[in-house]
Amino acid sequence: MVLLLNAPKSEIRDAARSAKQKEGIEIEELNEETMSKLLGVKGIRIKRYGIEKREKEEILHLYSEAEHEIAICPRCGKISTEVHEEEERCVRHLEIWGKRTYIHFESRRFQCEGCQKPFTEELAWLEKRRRETIAYEEHIYKSCQGSSQAKVAQEERLHAETVKGIFQRWAKRAVNKPQATILRKLGVDELSLHKGHRQFVLVLSDLERHCVIAVLSERSKEAFTQWLMEKTTAERKAIRVVAMDMWGPYRGVVQACLAQAEIVADRFHVYKHLTEAINQLRRALQGKANKADYEVLKGTRWLLVKNRADLNPAEEAKLQIVLAAFPTLRTAYLLKERFRTICDKLDDRSQAERFLQAWLWEAQASHLEPLLKFVKTLRNWWSEFLNYFNEGVTSAIVEGLNNGIRSIIRRAFGFHSFQNFRLQVLVELGDLPLPLF
């Protein structure tokens, strides 16, 4: 072996430049041992290969022999040299030269000289009773992240159930693998699985690590309570902030199970209630409008809820026409923009409280029914909403994760099994460790 030192720190991306690069490269003679090392199949030596031509495809077959004539008994740990039985096997491996690749080897059963019982030789690169190497299963597992299992099966020329089985086994190991992370900021939100259907799941997220930590099959307070109580006392005490939408039962669960945690009424959910009040007012005006006024209001739904700073010149001109024609809508719109400015600009709770108290007085003075309903809701969550200004914690991260979940649902054309859906979400959005063997 030759070891060339002093590798440059810059990464080489061009093949022509790589050809000139010599420093920092370990160079070995290619033989049976190094060939097996490159393939990641420790314990066997590749002796021959053959290429099978099947229709328009070429398939690579690698034929191997055992590197050692001994094996270690998994029960008593004694070394055994007596081969009891041999069976020729063939398993799928990672592609080589762009070809489907199979490794042929002898699966050996030894007669243990210690406990006098037969055992099958264990291979570091292949699980028991599997038809794919560990390296290839890892490739399938990673390919299913960001793609549908049906598409992976088609691209890899595998049965759909094979891909499903590999993904589920690896996913369950990843989900069940202990993690040393501490949950301090919890996001709680519900998500509809199908548009127009009242089928909801509860998504729980780590707002510090920006990942999903649990998906519960129902959004009930009982399910949320059970999830919390399954954690240890120390784990519950570590949670110091819980951001949620304005649903009373969740608040009650947190108050009962996480007495030390600060509840934050998510700013974006609060703002959503306010924009819905604007929409209710617009729809009421549109329902009573004559033909000319109806045309003025037509197509203004997103214009009225969009941040004013994000409007282009054409949208701003249209907005000015609408607000000039409808004074009540103008009042509500300006209150909406002022509310957003308070949330954007202030980061001190006491200062924000003074500005918001003044805002509430103006909203009540407008006597607009949708705004009065919003004021009542905000007062019910007053303390929890003001907690937002303590640390600026929101569920904006949760909304991003929800978009990722919706993408998974669309990609798979829905899920028939909740458990399959849960595994896919946790693998793609859960920041899980790779379940290596």
C-alpha cells in the first residue's frame, strides 16, 4: 500500500482535475481481498463474474468463495471448523457499471464443537433470510425518502411488496432507536389527511430541531394526554414551551400534564382568525352589493389578506379602489395591518400588551361583527398570545412540516394504513438516525 499525504483542502469537482490529483490518495493493488472490500462484502472473495443478457438489459453476476474456513457459534461463542451443510445462494447488491448486480455465495451451516448444535454462519453484509444485501437495502430505504415506493419498485425492478417490506423494517428500527435529544419546545397542530373529509391527525414537533417527533391517529385530548404521560417525569419537566393553535382542550392537557410549560397561542393561527374576519366582512358586503360594487370586490380575497408590503403596483392600485369604495372594509383592513405590524416589530411583552390593548379598543369601537368575534377569541387567549412576545416562539416551523406531510400524501396518492403513513412522515421529517447494523 502506498499512502500519499498532504491532500489539499479544496474539493475537486472536475474529472480532468481529479486525474492530476495524486496527494492524499491511498493506492492499493486490486486483488480478491480489495475487490470484496470495495463491494462491502467482508468474509468472501469475488473469484469470477459473468454478464447475463436479458432482453435489452445486462445483469452482472459475481461469484464468490468464503474467505475463512471457520465460523463462530452465536450461542456459545466457540469457533467451529466443521461444515454441516452448504447451500448456494444469490442476493441482490448495489449496481455496478450501471447494471443490476447479484452476488452468488455458499451459505454454510456449521456443527458447533462446543454446544454440539448446528448454526448458520452469520455474514456482516447480509441479514438472515434476506434476499438483498444490507448495502442494497439501505439504498432502497433512502430512495423511498422523497419518492413513492411504487416508483422505487419500478425503477429497481423489484416487487412492490419487497420495497415496502425493506422500508418498513428499516423505518421501524429508526423510529425505535433511542435518541439522546431533549425536547424543550413542543409544537402541537392538527392536520387534515384528505381535503373535504373530517379525518384529522395530531402532529407533534420539536421546534428547536425543526422536525416531527410524533403523529397521532386522532386529534383528541385523550390521545394527546396519553402521549405525554408515556414520557418520563424528567422528559415532561424538560418541556418549557408549547406552541399551539387556539383549541381549548389542548390548553387544558398542557396545564394538567406540563404545569411548568409556557403555553404560546401561535401567532400565525391568531392572525389566521383575523384574516378570516376580513373575509367574512368581504363576503357580507359582496352578498349585498349591486352589480358595480360586486365587480369591484370580485377577486379581492387574497388581495385583502396579503401583507401590504408584498403587493405589486397593480395590486396596490386595485386595493386603493376597494378601500375607497367600502369604508367598513377599509377600517378592518387597516386594523389587520396594524395588528401584523405590532407582531412583527415588538419583542417586549409589556410593550406589546399596551399596543394590543389600544388595538382592541379600536376594534371594538368599529362595531364590526366579525372583528368583535375575533376580539372575544383573542381575549380568551390573551395571556397565551402575549407569551409569543417573550421568546417569539411560533408554529411556523410546524406549518412547513405540514406542507411536507401534504407532499408525502400527494406523492403516494394517499395511504390505506395509518401506520405506513406515520412511518413515512417520521422517516422523511423526523430527523431520525440511520438504522445501521
